[in-house]
Amino acid sequence: MRYAMRWLRLHASWGLVLFPLGSAALVTCGGPDTAVLLNSQEEVDSWSKWGASWGRLRRLRGESACNAVLGDLIINGSSINSLSNFTGLQSVAGDLVIKETFLSELSGLGTLRSVGGNLKIEHNGALASITGLAELASIGGELQIVRNTALKSLNGLGKVESMGGFRLEDSPQIKSLVGLESLQAVWGEVVVLETPLQVMGCFATAIRVKSFRFDAESWPRCMTAAEKTALVDMSILPAQNVLGNTSEQRWQENGCGADPVSCGWGGDCKAQLSMTTISGSSVVGTVVAISRANALCGDCTGLLNATIGASGSLDLSHLQEHPGRYSLCRCVNVGPIAELLIVGPAGNEDIVCNLGFGCNFKLQNGGVGMRPGFEIQ
């Protein structure tokens, strides 16, 4: 076990190695088989004041402090309430653990770019924001956010592109996974437990995930069938997914938005949304867009959009998506507002008819939402 290692306290001896890193030097501390443990505010504050030379700790006089930890870094102590002096750290080769502190935010980690092992943020009852991790781009192991009861969002992880796994547990104020917009690959599971999500949120369009697992409490209350299909399509091992149910009844009971909207492919698409409010606010003037194919509601950049008019009127005639099931998404406060079904043939087909004669044919590729009597022009 990793934590059976020899602990390396801040006031013990460190090794000092210099490597070129752009215009600055990389100053390493710890080692692959050691863990730097900070368990008091005094030790955290000393991070920028002390360095090491020839294996001996000494007070800095113009030299750089450690900015790369070769093993684990563990910040664990109820007296720790600030990381403001914990500056300059760029990488942790092992695990970074922030546990059982009284931190309200993580601003001192603003230069951190990579964690080679797991990033564990656990049991921090006062932690309300993780925006201090804004420069973090990669996590080699799992991102574990567990029992941070004051944390309201995942904002601050917007540059993370890959991680070994994701676990969100017992964080009751987090209502979506918005904040992971750049995430392109999760090599393990995405697990959400005991966290009552309202909507899913969004990942990068081409994201690949091993599988998704939600418990009944955490399955997003406002999830369209199109978004559930998107999760399945993202999964490398879809048979291992544990997903909840979506239904029109569940959607209505949770007050998620309008009834489904249906339009014929290639024709006018004008809808009258069946509600006037979302979460107590008027929807008039809300900007919406159709989700990308096989994707969750997310960033509307590059998507054609429309604005909800008086009494819920919506004109989508200028949108050119192919037949299929989509989510109609809010562009602010990201999430679905309705499911959109564009009815029509599933693929391109050549149909040859002779003038003046009957024209009977069978669509080889089938269609979306088409029933007997559907009119094709």
C-alpha cells in the first residue's frame, strides 16, 4: 500500500535536484517511495520559506522553494485553513491528498498543472470552491471528491483533459458535472454516489469513458433519453454501465421543462413549449440550442441557437440537423429544457419514380419517428 511508505515530514531532510523547465528551474523534493506530509497550518505556511541543499533543510535566501514533489503530497489537518503561502507547486508525481482540513478554497494551488497519481479531496467540511485548481490539466489516477458538504460545483477543473477515473460521493450541494468541459478521456469508471444531481453537465464532444455508474439517488433527475443514449455511446464497455431510467413522467414530476417537441425533417419547425417557467424563472428570452449528435448539453459555441418567445413560442426552422433524438439545451445554466424528435428517413436514399405512375418504395435504412401514413415530400 502506498500509505505504508516512510513519511517525509516538512522539517525532515529533502533532496534537491534542478532541471530546466522553460525559463525557470524545476526544484524537486521527496522521492518515489516517500510522502511529504503537512498536518498543520504552520507547516503549510513554511512551504515557501524553506528549501534543501545537500540533504539538509535550511531557510531560503533568494533560492526557489520546491515546486515538484516526486512522491505523494498529503495535506491533512483540522487546523489548516489557508494555502495562500503554498505557492509555486507545478507537479506531484504521486498522489495529492487534501483531507480533513478547514480549507474553504484552494487558491494556493493555482500553478499546479499535473498530478501523476490520484487527486483526493475528501472530508473537507468548509470547502466551498475548487477554482484554485484552474491550471490543472491532467490526473494520472482517479479524481476522488468525497464528502465535501459545502462544495457547490466542479468549477475549477475546466482545463483537465484526462484522468484515470472519477468518483464523486456524498457531496449534496453539487447539482451537475458542469466544470469538466475539456475532459476527453477517463480510463476508468465515472462513479457518482449519494450526490443528487439535477442535470448531467457536459464533457468534450469526443470523450471516451470506460463506463458510468450512478446510484438511484445520484442519477440526474432531468435527463433526456437523448442524453442517456449519449452516455452509452461514450462508453468503451457499455455493458458495465449502471444507469437510471428516463421517462416523460419522471421528467414532468421533477419539473424539468417542456413536453417533448417533434418536427418533420426539412420542414418548418415551430413549437409552443408547454411551460412558462423553469425553476421559478420565466423562460421568455432564454437562448437554447440543439445538442450535438450523441452528446450532452454543453457549450453552445458553434451551434445555431434560438430564443424562446412570448408564451413559450420557439422557431427552430433554420436548424438543419438530421432525423434523430436530440436535447433542446439551455445555453446558460447548462442543461436540457426538452427533448426534440426530428422525424424523417434515417439515411440518404435514391428513389426513382416515373412521371404519371404510382411511386411505391421501401426505405432500406428505416427512419426516425416515422409511422404508417407519414407524408414525404
